[in-house]
Amino acid sequence: MLNRLLESTHYLIFVAVLGSLLAAILILVMASIAEVQVIIGILTNIWATDKEVKAFSLALINIVDYLLLATGFYIIALGFYELFIDDKLNLPAWLIFHDFDDLKSKLVGIIIVVLGVNFLSNAVSWHGEIDIIGYGAAVGLVIAALTYYLSIKPKKNKPGDEE
């Protein structure tokens, strides 16, 4: 009886799948609306000053950051679903998760890109009020640590690879 109960609890992860999917959808919709607003702003202000172009650029960089976050939540939803509920989704090969390490690797990659885009956003909007070098060094150290984490993970043999 306890075995059956424990075996059926993997469906509890469905709550995490739904939450992550909902977060991805909401962030994607909000970012898309913001992107349309920025594009309309650009098109209605063709003769923008350098300052306005910088503001538009910064807004678009921030939108990319949100889109990356939405992608991260989407990948979390897919990964949890594949790992705990049903692994027979029709997805591209790069979105197939065989174990939790596959999911973590994808997420670490997204985190690295989000950190880089976030730093770019701060660098573009920088006016000397914060220590950008210290902030950049901290972001760089986190990215280096995450990259190191990815590099030391044991490589798995894919079907067809020779040992």
C-alpha cells in the first residue's frame, strides 16, 4: 500500500508543471505587450534623439531578459513533466530530458544568459551611481562558477557514440 501511495505521488509535480507553465505564459504575454508598445513608440518617433534611442534600446534589452525568464519557466515545466509524469512528448532533441541533470544544465545555461543580459542592461543604463565594475565582477564570478559547474559534469554517451 505504501508503495502504491509513493508511486502515485509523482503526480504532485503536476502542480509545479502548471505553476511554471502559467508563469511562462504570463511573462511571455506581458513581455510581448511591452515589446509591441516599445515598437510602436519607435515607429511613432522616427526622429528620435540619441537619448531616446538609448531608452528604446534599453527597453528592448529588458524585454529580452523577460523573454529569457519566460523560456526558463517553460523549460522547467517541460522538464518536470517529462521527468515525473510522461516522457513521450513530441519535442526537439535539445528539449528532451533523461534525468534531473539534463534539466539543471539547461537551466544553468539560461541563468548564464539572463545574467549577461541583465548586466548589459545595467551597463547601458549606467550613469555612475553604482559601482559597475564591482557589479560586473560579481556577475562574472557567478557566470564563471556556473560555467565551471557545467564543465565538470560527467559527459554522457549519446546513442551511437563510441566509448
